[in-house]
Amino acid sequence: MRIDEIRPDELNLKPDQALIPVIHFNREIHNAFGIPFLLPLNDGELLSSIKSRVKKLLDISDKEFEKYKFAIISSPTQLEVLSDEKDDRLYVKYFYGDKGPAHFPQMGFPCFGLDHINRNPKRSRGVFEKAIKIHN
């Protein structure tokens, strides 16, 4: 369980806005790391606008941010990498379907993904690693 402070832009969402979950991963979805967060999405917002808000929110240098790739993750095995050449529009329905934001994604999918190298020196324990056995 996590408790986060609600940012002012998350507090009073307009009818054409929704909070979308954002995760960090490295190359493959099962290599997730870091702290996921929620990001307000304006229906039909340009990817370039979302990128600038993410950069500001995470306080990342331009040089480091150039290495980030962005994706829509629809399941634990499916992701669509968004092209840097095209300034795609993202719609709330990509994340919530036709039911709208009142129906939060189950199991964290679909979500918005940030593909980049994990710079944290501590290695997190993944669910796919073998357990440590202690013998007396």
C-alpha cells in the first residue's frame, strides 16, 4: 500500500480528463522498477505535451530524457512503443475503454510506460527471481 500527496492538477479533473497509471521499465515490461505514479491525461492530448509534463514532474535533465521511450502497455505481455517522429494524440479510451475514468484499470493495465535504464544502484527483487534459502 502506498500513500501519495495529491498534486493540485490531480485534484479537480475536468470531464475530459483522467488519471492514468505510469510505470518505469527497462526494455521489457517484467523489468519494471521505481515508483509508479498517476498522471492527469487530457483527452486527445499530444504526446509532446505529455512528455514535457513527465520531464518536469520527474525533474530529469534534457540529456537523460532523450534516452526515454514511451509506450502504452495494454497487458503484461503487450506494449505499443510510441514513435518520436509522430506526435500522437492519446485518448482516455486507450486506458479506460468506453466505460470512462470511473472504471479504473484492473491490475494496473493498461498504463503508460517509460522505458529507460534503471539508474538506482540498489537492485530490486523481482517476482521472477528465485527465493533465497537460509539453511541452519
